[in-house]
Amino acid sequence: MITDWEMRRSELSHDCIQNSFIGVIRGVEGNLMAERLADPFNLEAVKEIAKRWALWSNFAEDLFTSAIHELSPQKTFSFWPLSNCPPDTKYWLIPVVVEFWKIRTKIEHKLSEAQQKKDSLNAVVDEIDRFLATTKELNAENVGSYSVLVENLKQAAIEFQMSLARLSVRYIAL
Amino acid sequence: MKPPKILIIDDLLGKEGNNLEREAFCRVNGLMPIREGKAAAGIDKCVALATFVSGQKIVSNSVENDLEGTIRKIKDGWNESERWSLLLLDLHFKTGEFSILGSPEGRLTDRSPESYFGLQILNAISSDASLSDLPIVLLSSMDRTQIEERLASLGALGFVEKNDLDAKKLADLIDLYGLLEDEKVIGRSLPLLKCLREARTKSRIGNRNILITGESGTGKELFGRYIFENSLRFGRGERFNTVFLSGVPESLVDDLIFGHEKGAFFGAFDERPGVAETANQGTVFFDEIGDIPAIVQGKLLRLLDENIRETRRIGGRSSIIVDIMILLATERLEILQDEKLFRSSLVSRMNFGSRIHLPPLRERKDDILLLAKHFLQKLGIKKDFSQGAIQWLKSYHWPRNVRELELLISGIILSTPDLNVITEIQFDLARKDDFRSKQEKEDVSLRGSSQALSQSPKSESLDDLLEFLQSFDFHLVPAGRLEGLLPYLRLATAKMLANYLKVSFSLKKQLTNTIRFMENDPDMTTLKAASTILDIVEIAGKENQEKLLEDDIISEIVSKALKNRKRKTIRSKLKPPRNGLTNDSSSSKG
């Protein structure tokens, strides 16, 4: 059964980060390698994904905040047969089960890692934003530093996506 | 050369061909996006022109798959004048209402391999006969292990991960699976494009012998060159060598291919290498391998060995190992399959598995007009074809294929240089002239030798003629030309039969034997033979009989037939003479 949380994680990871974010950066990289500096896509596309990132970043934040509640076994106490458990047992059993689950899945470590990768990506996006705010076109002088920024952006996006992959239900269950 | 056109069906809804992800995909893979039928600027050296189609539509704020619309869009670019070279098809299409992130939320069924929308599209394509030749490669990173066999059985040629693709890989993919035109081989019909793809694929499989079959005039040598130019050997700067075996005296074939040592035979004053040696590090194209004499077949066996190719000169003591690609062509496959004429070991080395069969021109209807225009251009002539001429070109059965088309065009240009528009009448006249001159040549050769008939390589054109006569479609003839046609048809039929009679008579010399030969009837009698001859003359109709009898040989045959009949009739007191044919009319010619 794929949970709603898992669907949202997958959407962020696959549609937004892999297909859009990394896909667009690969397009820009292809242009830079082929020295197609005049193509407006080089700056406009990155500007657009940096803008979209603001939305995706908030979405990721919500996802991380709700992760333990949505993924841990505490939900199973709402359904039969554990729903029959007496309230005084539930009172102590649920926190114990959740704690064990957290230890076994290392979920907190994974969430903190994902958070860290998101922050790193944020930092590179900020840097790119600053570059784009002062750059009207690419030329021989600025293309070197832009290429480095684009490469950093791709690397940060890949690492963030990998941290999201480690939060997938299939991965956590292992 | 014009880049190929590919179609990409994905689930990226948006303005067709104009969204960020697609734009990026184009830049990564060297694609030029097509927007509203025009190529967009941006990519200088592009691998292909790309048309993006979303397989989906929005129905009251929800994204839904659109199978009917998708198939319609595929068909729009798959017709006589344009064809997709390749279809890249996504597997997983997300449906449902838009999420906060802007893409469809997705439903559980979207993710299930059994219900992938890409699979449904593939199913629909495979069950539509008009799309059966569309080359499809799946472009997806989704799990397909459960359905991989099914995808292949539905016609998917390959799979590629979207994020693994780049311009080089895509170019290789299109080259391997795509239907590609080539500027040196005029045409864009499906049979031709499939044949070119087969040639490209086979040209790259190691050092295998490739057998090219096809009717006369289909361009076997041109294809040989195409195979060579697509092989790795061409990239290494190697040469293409052609060996024409047709008409070469048996004794010279051995020398031509293998060469000789000094003093190997009377007249061998110097050593001379054969083609097998001079073509080393290159490609040899043997034209009409069916003509290879039996005495050379054993020697050729070693040269056709794909592992170690050996050649030995006449009178030579040792063999030389050569590195060549061998292409073999024939229009008479049945000869190669005849064990009496061809060593089976040689045939097995010819690699029937690596055979490429060239389609005849009548199966390449979409190419005929293109070729006709090409031949005009080659002659530096600017002319148009009337609608009637275009129809004629498509309905004619082209027994001698592209070569015949080229000859007809040049014949028309020579005979009617001042006409700006070529009509069906010019084609009719040119074909008759061409047929007549060919017939005359055959008559001369037949008169010269009684063995000629059995040796004639043109027996298949006779089959074509019979088929053509029986299936000629009078619906295609303008109504005005049908009026009063019968006398001409009768004369043409009678003349054709009379020509057959003349040739047979030149072989058998005696009337009854001639008709016995023609009808293959051992019980033929003098009276029956005479009646048959007179029947042929009667087919011409009264008004045409004189024209037919202008031919001295026919006149002589008819005269003899009449005499025979009269003699036999008197003897047996049978029928009176036939109407319109009297001893007087024939004797006046005789």
C-alpha cells in the first residue's frame, strides 16, 4: 500500500528534482559544453527552476515534519487488530514501538541528512540567484564561474534527491 | 542532409514542444523542437527534429490519458509524404488533479506496470495495421521487469533510461532502429526505408558476407555502396571494388578474381594480382554471383570464409590471407538454391541469413514520383508531371524497375524536348517504343540461336507481361481514350501472338511442329495447326488483317496454313474457307 506521504515524497523526488531540476541543469550543461552561450535558455531556465525551488523547498519541509507521524507504526494502532488494544496499554506501548522503529530505521538520522542536503541546495540556489540578478548574458568572462555554479547546483540537487530516496518507504522497511 | 523527424510522447502537459523540461531534454540530446510545424532555433548541429506530444488532456481540472488523441497525432505524421523516423514512448503517465507542486497527483493505477498508459498506447499501435512499421523505443526509468516480454512482443524495439540519454546515444539509437532517408538513395517509401535500416544494421556485424537480392534494375550496386559507406571500413578510408561477373567468359573469371603468376598459362607473361588481392583492406561487391562458373566455385569457397579469407593466384604455390568485406548480389536467387548449379557449401557461406532483399519499384509507389523528378533534375530539365502522368507512374508495374523509369524519362525528354508538362500519353508512347526495341532485340537473338530461348534471362519479364496483360486496369484510363479502343487492342493482341508465332516458327521451321511447340500438344494435327494460325489472324479483326499480313514471315505462315487447310479440307471434305481470309489475300502477299 503506497501512502499519501510516499506519493508526495515520490512526486518531489521524481517529478520535481529528477525530471525538472536535474533535467533542466543537464540541458544547460549540454549548452555550456557545446559553447552555445547565446542561447537564452542558459539563464532563463535556471532562473525558473530557482523560482520553483522556493515552492519545492517548503513542500520538502512539510514532508520532513510529518514523516515520523505518517510513517511510524503508531498509525497501525488506529486499525484492527491493534485498535482493540486497551487505552492504558496504548499509552505506553505506542511511544515504545515508535522509539524502537526510530532506532531500527534510523529515520531521524535520515531526516536530518535530508534537511542538511536541502539547506545545502538552498545555499547554492541563493548563490545562483545573486549571480543571475547581476548577469544579463553569458560571455567568455562569466561563463567559467557560471559553469562552476551550475555544476554545484546539479551536485547539490543530486545529493538532495538521494537523501529523499533514502526516505522512501521501501528503503526504510529494509 | 535533412535531420530525421522523431516523435516523443510523454506526460509533460503544457504548450506542445515548449516547456522547460522538454526544452532541456532537447538540449541534452541534440534535438531541435518542432513548434507549430516549424523547427525552433537553438540547436546548431541537431541529431533530429523532435515533435513532443502529451498523451493526455485536461478534463474538468483533472489530467486524463487520451488514447484516441495520441493515436491520431501519431498518424498525422505517418503518411506518404512524411514519416516519423522513430517514436520515443514514455511508459508511466501520471493522472488526476493537479497537486500543489503543479503536476498531476497520480493514481495508484498509473504506477502499476500492467496498466501503464505507455503499454496501452503500444497495444493500440500494434493492433493498427497502418502503424505496424512504426519503430518504437521506450523512454522510461519506470520498473518494467514484469512486462518486458509483453512490451517486446508488442513491437518495442528497445528501452532507454531518460536520464542516461545524450546526443551520441540518441543518434546511435535512431541509426539502429530508425527509418532514415539517405540523400544517395532516393526515396522515402516504407519498403525502402526498412531495407536501408537492415543494410545499416548488417553492415556493422563483424566481417560477414552479405547477400543482396532483388529484381533487375532495383539498384543492388547502389545498396552495396550504401552498406559499405555505413560500415566501419568506410570510416577507415577503405575502398569499394565492384566485380561484374555477368557476361565475363568462364575462363577469365578465375583470373579476374584471383589473378595469376607469371607463366601460369599461355600468355601469362607477367604476374597479375586478382581483385581479391588488390581489394585487400576494402570491400568487394560481386555483381550477379549466380553467373560464377562451376570451376571457380571451389576456389571462391576459401575467399568466402568469414574467419580467414584466403586467395591463391592461378599457378600460385601459396595462399594469401586478405581482409575484405564481401557483398554478393543476384537477381536469380533460385540459381543459388539449385544444387546442380551451385555447391551447397558455397551457398551456406553466402549467408542467406544476412540476405537483404531489395523491394521492386512497384512496391515503392511512394518513391516513383520522387525518382522521376530526380531523373529530370539529373538531366538538368525543368518539367512538371500532369496528374494523369502521376497516376500512370503509380499504376504501371515497372518490370525493369528504377532503370526502366530512368530510361523512360530520358526517352521522353529526347522525343518531346519542348513540352513543359509530361502527360500519361508521353509515358504510354515511350513505353511502347521501349518495349518494341526490346522485343526486336530479342527477336534477333532468338533467330540467331535455337538455344537462345532456354538461355534467355528474360523469362521473368515474360511472366510480368502475362500478369500485366491480365490485370491491366482499364478504370485508370481516361474515359475519352476508351472509346474505339477495341480495334487497337485486337491488333496489339494479334501482333503479339503473331510475334510469338514467328519466333516459334524460326525454331521449328514447320507449321504443325510450330503449333505443337506453342501449345505443347503432342496430338497436334496439320488441320488443327492451320486453324490455330488462322484464329490468330482473325483476332486482329477484318480491318487489321492486312496490317498484320504486311509482315513477310507472317504472310508466308498464313499462306501455308491456308494451303494446308484447303488440302486437308478437300481430302476430308470438311469446312469451307473462313470469312475474310482467302487464298487470294494471302497469296498476294506471298
